[in-house]
Amino acid sequence: MYKLPHLDLPPLRGAAGTVRLPGSKSISNRVLLLAGLSEGTTLLRDLLDSDDTRVMLAALAALGCGLARQPDGALAVSGLGGRLQVHQAALFLGNAGTAMRPLTAALAVLSALQGGQFELSGVPRMHERPIGDLVAALRQLGCGVDELGTPGFPPLRLHGTAGGVLQTAQEIRVRGDVSSQFLTALLLALPLAAADPAGAPVVIAVDGELISKPYVDITLNLLARFGIQVLRNGYARFTIPAGSRYQSPGVIHVEADASSASYFIALGAIAAGQAAGDAPLVIDGLSLDSIQGDIRFVEAARLMGADITGAPGRLTVRRGDWPLRAITLDCNAIPDAAMTLAVMALYAQGTTRLVNIASWRVKETDRIAAMATELRKLGATVTEGQDFIEITPPTVWQAASIHTYDDHRIAMCLSLAAFNPLVAVPGGEVSVRILDPQCVAKTFPDYFEALFTVARTAEADIPVITIDGPTASGKGTLAATVAARLGWHQLDSGLLYRATALAAQRQAVAADDEPGLARVAAGLDLRFDGERVLLDGTDVATALRQEQVGSMASRISAWPAVRGALEALQLAFRRLPGLVADGRDMGTVIFPAAPLKLFLTASPAKRAERRYKQLISKGISANLSDLRADLEARDERDKTRLIAPLKPAQDALLLDNSGLDIEQSVARVLDWWAQRGPF
Ligand code: DC
């Protein structure tokens, strides 16, 4: 897949509508492991599909768990029943802490009891994220753990010989003040060491104050659903009873991700309507009584002014107080969602102080340093300490290019800075560039699509690049490539004329029946699905490329009523974050105010040659001189027709690509576009 270097967000002005969020990462990876260790099959519904769950799935598959996707999208996991099927494997776990820590614990315990050798590694950042406290706890148990790189960090080798015994007579001590995932990992794995009903219970004691307690609550809640009742004494001692056995609950329904919800809760508080009659922002798949700790972001957002109401499986958010209220808050319980508060602080009156967030420094990146740097780029005043951050909103906003540090949450929360037109500040409205936007795939691959379905802006703020030119000049390929490089939509307007021609042929409407053709154009049932073009529900992508369809399109496009009937359809392609439109009159008639217009040409000989190669490569026979004659006739007709004739817009830039390959043409266009923007 092409990696988008950046995504530009134009100034955004409001938000309304419904979003459905992906499943919770914390729940997904925990239930995957629990289902993988259980006896029997567990059906997982609404499981998150993201980078972090994909590495967990790959690991389970490598360990011999059965994974079967059901027709309705649910995943059936057949577990190991606590017995290793595979005794040796190298598992790559990307940057997923929720996979690395629990798999380390589970495979260390299983190797120690049943024999095995497993190597666990990840991306370079994963090898900088601490795991020493967990390793120390596993060694107390008698597990064999080798640190293959820097001591205290992955990669690790876990090994043991069959018939080993674990030292469970004494309590196992683990530090709780660096990451709660170490405790979670032990809680998920140690039922394996307490399986014998005649044996002793396993006791885990936490050293230091446990951070991120709500994540441990999720762990306990899910263990209970898999038949393991952990007894606890506050958050200091946890006892796993003897005779513990993972039992599949049959079906598990994964809630929407509460951390992902934070961006849309914040969005509602910043940009949704305030009056009762205004459309709110609705978040589907999550309730106020969610088992996820980050649901408590709701309380924090309310403190800042958000108006949030809940119903089963649904949150409704409106703007409450505006501007938002600055707060001082201990964020220990909601470390991930608290990053969103740091961006809400840009819209608050006064200085917001988020404290007790030292764990930010050992996440996907050093999040305190990263947030401070990026918020300052926008004009905010930021003070950072070892375990706090303090944000005062910009007095003058600046367009900023946001570095994302391969950290999904930096990309998602800082995208909310694009709503700056909603605060009346000097400096005016600014765009926000998100670098490496696809890093959101860690937990929310479709984040920006979801944002754009609910974000509102002025039509004029949605950028359009128009590419007009004669047939076979390479407009389509150029437009598609430029659109892909910018992460924008594409309108191939010729396709609409071709579809009208094809539909007219199928309905036996003649090429000279102007009102009949206009009716066909207005009633087109056309949908786009990746490479497929569906006309009345069937794929016509190939049929539309036929020469006779193109030539009828050229003829019927001369009728004013046909052009008029297709206008609204074309305008509707202008959607966030931007549009590249190609055709004959994109810059002159349909998008006359487009900020960048191109007129693409190539010599008739060159164009005929390209079309010839294209047809031959598809196995369609062709004759070069016929093609050239046909092409020149079509040029003549498109140029001389009275309505919307093919000609460059007055302010169009001319690009003769006779001597350029596609990469060179694309580079030229992107360069022209870059010259027009603030970045
Ligand atoms: O670009 P194309 O070959 O797919 O276009 C098919 C015909 O549609 C072309 O001969 C002229 C007509 N057309 C038009 O009149 N206006 C447009 N914006 C696009 C295409």
C-alpha cells in the first residue's frame, strides 16, 4: 500500500452526525489471548482490526490456535486449552505493548511447564519500551527469560524444559508504577500456573503505587468472563485460586474503543451544536457504563464544558460551555485519553494542567515531549515536567506541520487543531498538516474517514485541483496518482459521460434525443467501490472503457441538457479533505474557483501511441492510424462545440507531457500545489 507522506486538514468549522468506532484495542487483545488459551471455541464480535490486533492474531496462528472468520465478520478462535501445540517460534509483535507483555508472560509460563523456546521481538521503538519489571517477576517464578538486546527491554527469549515446576509458594512481586501492563500480563498468564485443584493458589503482590488501575479492572473483568475469579485486596494483592481454568464464554462482544471515542467526544464539545435543536455528534457502540477505564474521559471532558448524555450503546455530545474551561486534573487513570484533553486545552480560556502522567514518557513515543513540541508549533505556550504538562492556548494560531512519531494518538488528537476557525483569535484560520497520517492504523485505521464524515466546513475551503485536456492526454492516470499522493478524492468526469452513454444505449435512447439523454443522466444509479464502477448494481468498469462508448460520450456531451443534468453529481464529489477532478471543463465550468488548474496536452501522435499500447496490453486489437484519426476528430468536436468547449481556463497552467513519464508529471503537479500552500 502506498504510504501517504502527509494529510492536510483545511480549516474545519463544525461537526454533526454519527460515527461508529472500531472495537477496543485493550479488550480485543486481551480476549484474543484468553480465547487462545481457553478450551473450546470463542466467537469474537466487533473485534478491532488494526496493526496491534493483527500482530496478536499472527502470534496466535503461529502457536497453532484455530482462527476462522465467519461470514458475518465475527472471528471464531479455537483455543489451546492450556496445552502448547508448537514449542518453538519467533514472534514479531510490532509496537503492540498489549501483545508483547501478556505473550511474554504466557509463553514464559508455558515453556517452563511444558518445554519450549520462543523469541519475541518488535519494531525498534518496542525495543526501547521497558519490560524489565515483568522479566524480574517471571524469573522469581523460575521461568527462563533471556534478554537478547538491552537488559530490561525486548527482544526476549523464553525457554524451559518439559516437566518444570514454578515457584508459586511465595507471592510473586511486580512493580506497578511503570506500566500496569506488567501486572495485567501476570494476571492473564498465571492461571496457567494455578491449574491444579490440589495445588496452591498463586499470589501476586504489587510493589509501589499501581498506575492506570482501570486497565487492570478490564483485565479482571475479562478473566471473570473466561471463568477465572481473581480475589483482590485493593490494588496491592491479587490471588488466583487453585484449580483455575480458562473456560470459553462462547461469545464475546467487543465494545467500541473508549480511547478512540475521546477524539469524537472532544470534537462534539468543540464543534457540535450548542442549542437543543442543533444536530449533535453521536458515537455508536459505547455506553457510559463501559468496562474500559477511558470512559472516564467523559468526566474530564464535562469538567472542560462538554455536554454528554448516554444511552445503551450510544453517547451523544454537544457543545456545552464555550469557550471550554481550563482545568487542572490528575490523569493517572486515563493516560491515553488525557492526550485529547491537551488538545481541548487549545480551545479553553486559561491554562490547563494535566498531572501524574509520567507513563506518557514510555508509550509509543515520549508523549510529554512530543505533545509539548507539536502544541507549541500551533502557537500554544507549553510547560512540561517529568510527570506533567501545562498548556495555554495560542494568542496567534500558526499553520503547523505535525510530526506524529509513529504514534497513532498524536495524529488523532492533534487533528482536532484544524477546528481553529471556531475560536476568534488573531492570526486567522490555519490549516494543519498531519505527517505520516497512516500511523493511526495502530488502533483506528479509518480515523480520518470517520472524522471527515462528521466534520463540516465551507465548500470553498475544500481544495480542488482541476486537470483538463484532450482525450488520451493521460489526465486520468495523472489525476488518480495525484489524488492518491494527497489522500484526496478523485472525479473522473469523463466516466460520468461514458456511463450516461452506456445507460442510454441500454435503454435505447438515441444520441440525438436531448431530453431523453438528460433524463438518463439525471437518473444515473452510479456507485464507486474501489476499482469497480457499479451502474444499476453491476460492474461496468470495463464496458465504460470501450471505444464506441467513448465516442458516443463525446457526441452526447455536446447537449446542454446533458451537461446540466450531470452538474450536481460532479459538484458532490467535492468532499473533505480535497478533490482532484479531471475532464474537459473542470477548471472552466464546474470548479471555476479551484485554487490550482492544469491543462494537460501531448502531441496527437504521442496520444495515439499511448492509447494504442493501452489497448494492445488489454488484448484489444487496434490500428494506430485509425486511432489517431479518431482522436483528432474527437478533439475537434470537443473543442468546437458551443457549450463548455475544451479549452484551457484563463488561469490554468499548461503541462505538455509528451516528453514526461507519469512520475515526472505527478512531481510537477505536486510541486505547483506545494507552492500554493502554507507548508
Ligand atoms: O475523458 P473521456 O475520454 O473518458 O471522456 C469521454 C467523453 O466525455 C469525451 O469525449 C468528452 C466528454 N467529456 C466532457 O464533455 N466533459 C468532461 N468534463 C469530461 C468528458
